[in-house]
Amino acid sequence: MKILIMLIFSFCVMHFTGCTKSKEKDSGNAPQNQGQVSQKDGLNSAGVKEGGHEFTVRYPAQRRIYKLEKEDLNDDGTKEIIVLSVALDTSDKYSDYYNFDMIEVFALNTDKNSYVKILSDTVDYSEECSFVDLANDKKKQILISTNSGGNDDIVSVGMFIYDMTSKDTIKLLKYFDSGAPEVRDIKRTAQIKY
């Protein structure tokens, strides 16, 4: 009887340990996101080339790049680079009900001839990022739609609005934590309804 119990125990230990994945093996086979270049050496990295200048961003393995965007926010003819990323949650998984939780914006510094960070902000529960000329002055604002989850959009849907006030400054214009705000009637007069 002891031999039978030992055989069953040995079989279970061998079977269950053979089915587990280590983090090193699993992270190397993770699906690649838009703009993402590699995940080697425990880093997530992505790069783009804009206006003859190369730009690369790297994060530790706990942060994944969701998307890279290029947009001329202040109508100066040079595109800024917007990096949207998400961190692992407390259970070491990426959340599936929002796309990103951090925004960083990099602008070209002509003195240094390279891109420098001009904004880094936490934007929890974010689903979508868009660029809209709210003031009809050819300068675009960053609109980030959020959704904290729930059955009622009025309670769970919000928005961050950022504006590039100078070539090296982006400020938060308005934050709606709820109210289901949306932008309407952009062509005539930009209005945010909430």
C-alpha cells in the first residue's frame, strides 16, 4: 500500500511541475504589441523614427507598452511621441478591462537634438487616446477615455484632457472621474458634454 501511495505521489509531483511555466519562458513568448520591439533581458522596448531622429523607450518587464503614437500637438511642424503603457496588476497579470494606465509624452529638444520627456502621468483604467483640436486653433489636445468598470456609464466612464501649452510643457486641463463625458460638434464649436 505504501508503494502505491508513493507512486501516486511521485506521478502527481512530476505531472504538475511539468505543466508549470516559469516567468522567464513565458515572458519571451508573449504576443508582441503595436510598436513593441523586444522583451529580452527583462525589458520591454519600442522605438520609432521621426523627423530623422530615432527614439527608443525601455521599461522593466513589469510594464508593457500598449501603443506608440506620433502627433503634432502644438502645430509647430514637429510630431511629439506619445507612449501608452500598462503595469502588471497585483496578481502578476495584465488587466483585460483597460488598455493602459500611464501616458508619457516626448518632444524634440532642438538644442540637444534628441527627444526629452515633457509629461508622465498615471491615467488609471484608460481605454482610448485621441487627439482633438478643441479650440479650433490647429493645436490638438490629448483626450483619454477611462472606464473604471461597472454597469452604469455615468458612474464609471471618465476622461483626462491634456494641453501642450509650450514646446516643453503639457498640462492637465480637466479630469472627469465620472459622468460619461464625450466630445461633440468639433467642426463648429468643440463642446464636452457630461
